[in-house]
Amino acid sequence: QSVLTQPPSASGTPGQRVTISCSGSSSNIGRNIVDWYQQLPGMAPKLLIYSRNQRPSGVPDRFSGSKSGTSASLAISGLQSEDEADYYCAAWDDSLKGHVFGGGTKLTVL
Amino acid sequence: QVQLQQSGPGLVKPSQTLSLTCAISGDSVSSNSAAWNWIRQSPSRGLEWLGRTYYRSKWKNDYALSVKSRITVNPDTSKNQFSLQLNSVTPEDTAVYYCARTQDGSLGDYWGQGTLVTVSS
């Protein structure tokens, strides 16, 4: 059971906007920044969003992140077939003194 | 461009020690702004952060509570790499193991290619 809670699945049609939620607590999301990762089958996770909604070079601005209290969200606008992947949130947990992950959300592009 | 290249055996016997190495290019294991992590992924446990080493005037380590009694993450400045040792492994430790760099507040902006480690006799 993961420390951060994500819905197991999400879906959308091409061009649509989808959001993926990540729920935590005051010891992790409530106090620390949230990362979002995209993982394609057989590949290592790829950083999508970090710090205060920052994107690494090469990540399209269709991806954006937000945080409110002890929850965070990843939004993907203009959904494309290549966005079909697993998405994970992560944050540092002050109580556990370590990084924690969400269980992942499998995004299907219909 | 930072690259992380993992190496180590893919099969370990129960009760033995799992050992992996992550060679760094494009950055230094002694960087004052980076941290060097080990993370694993399995169908039953999902993504699980295991531990990290980093240099801030002196070497420091942080370890996940779930493996704290069995894990060691060490830097090797002469080879610009870092290693993972996980003792007394069981089949529950079977997973894909990744190394990753922490920078600018993100857990992992660069990742190794992953190593599937199977614990089996």
C-alpha cells in the first residue's frame, strides 16, 4: 500500500484534458514539493514535473502540476496517443525521512 | 548530459547479498547539490525508494525504514560511481532496481536503465 494515493486508472480521448490526483498528508505533500513521472512499458520513469510546476527541458507545456494542501494534481491538455503510460507522483516525507511514491495511474487514450 | 549506467548480477540466491553499481558520467558523485538514489519497482510493492548518499561537506546517507537494517549505499569517488548492497535477500526483494540523481528538488531527473534482480535458488 503506497503512502501517496492515486487513482489506478484514467482515460480520455485525443485532444481532451485529463487530470490525475495524488493525495498525501501533512508530512509529505503538505510540506514538500511533488514530482510527477511518466513511465512507458519497459522503461525507467521520466521526470515530468518538479518543484513549483517546473518542467525539465523537452517536456511539453501540455503537462502541468498543481498542489493544494495535502493533494496534488497532474493535468495533461491536448491529450495525444503517445501520452498513454503510467504516471506516478512522489514527494519527500518528513516523518518517514524518505521519498514516497503513489501507486501509479494507468492512463489510456481511447 | 548526465548518464547513469548500472551494472551487477541479475540473479541472487536467498540469504545472500544483492550488489549493484551505478557509474556516473556528466556529473560528480561528490557534487554539493546532487544526491544519488536507489529505487526499486515490483508488481507487488510498486515504486519504492530505498536510500541515497550525498556530499554536503561530509558524506551522508538516508535509508528507507523498510530496508534500513539491511542496506548500504556507498560512494566511490575514485570511479565516480555509487553502489547498493542489500543483505539477507528474500524472494520479496525481486524487483527492477534503478539508480537516480536528485537535483533541484526532484527525486530523479536522471535515471539508470534499470536492472532486473531475481532472488531465487
